[in-house]
Amino acid sequence: MDSIRILIVEDDLDWLRGLKDYLNRQGDMTVVDSRSTAEEAQVLFGNATPSADVVLMDIMLQNEPAGISLAEQAFLSWGAKVIMLTSMEEKDFIFRSFQAGAIDYQIKSRFEELPGIIRAAHARQSAINAAVSEQMREEFRRLKRLEQQFKIKEVRDLITPTELQVLDMIDQGHTQTEIANRFFISLRTVKIHVGHILKKLGSPSSKDAAQQLRDLGIFERGSSQKDNEIKKEQSD
């Protein structure tokens, strides 16, 4: 079986020498090349002929996270399997590394696990380790929350406070006549508000529009608030 060709991009020269020696003793892999600066790696990845099957990429080069953009270059130019190396677990760097095309992420202090990770990557069987997987899930959850916050702001910017009140009443199950009586406005005015809401949200009906805002969490109510609303309606 052909030896797995490995390129290491690492600016800690002492750690680089130790890692080279450790990997070259594995029998089925060879460190064919190494680079210690981002500039040197960029030149190498500009070569149309890939010199390695797997790239071990230090995220931090000369105190900058240059390894992330280099990982993308290695992936796009060579189609190489890129494994990121770092001394710290930083979720932002982890997420950006996978966006760039890396297939795994390894803490340097656990270098003894690298041979197995390299073999799995070369065989296209690499699995993200548990710590990285959890950090990625956390980042996806954070992005989902940001997306929801953006949608809520977008809706609140589109809909006037009065229209939001009308839609809130619809969400509670009130008819347009009941809404008109509650706010001391004509039924025609309520219908105009509803028409504006449907146009702004692109919804086919007022109930769909109300459900859209409920799904965003705008109309979430605690049980105590619902009880107060019921009591208020009973006293009206």
C-alpha cells in the first residue's frame, strides 16, 4: 500500500521537528514537506500539482489565524484532506475551519491521536471528534438564534404597533368584529389593517400571518398572562 503523503504547516519549529519524527515512524505515512509561514504555504498551494494527500494545518501562524484561509486554498487547489491543529479550543476558529473545507480538528496536546485521524481522513472516513462536534452544534444553535432575532426585527420593522395588536388579537382567536369593538374602531378599519398585514408578510390569511409571528416567538405567553387575559375579558 502506498504511504500517505503528509504536508505540515506549522510555525513552531521545535514542535514541527518532533511531529515529523513521530509521524515518519508510523510505517504507512511520510511527511513529504513542511512550511513554517503563511507566505511559504501560499506559494506551495499555488502549485497545480498536489504534493500531499493530507495537510496538517496550524490555525495560528505568526499570531494570526492564517491557517483558516490556507485550509481553503489547500482544499480548493489540491482537493487535500485538511486537518487543523491548534493549542486551544476556540469555537469560532473551529466553525470557520470547517467552513473553509477542513475535515477534522485536533488539539496539539493530543498529537498521539493524529496517526489514526490521518488514516481515517485519507480513507475518507474521518469523523469529527466529540468535542468539536458539540462546539459546532453550539455554533449552529447560536446562528439559529441570530437568524430568529433578525426575522423578529424584520417583522417588527414591517408591521406597525397597531397592526401588531390586531394580529395579536387574531392569534388569541378574536373575530374582526370583536377586535373592532375592543379598540373602538370600525370593522372596515380592522379589515384595512388586516389587508396591510397580509401584503407585508405575504401571508394568504390572517390566521397564517398570526401563526407566522407565533412561530417566531412574538406572541408567546405564559400561563399567568393567559389567565389574566381571560379574567379581563370576563370582567368586560
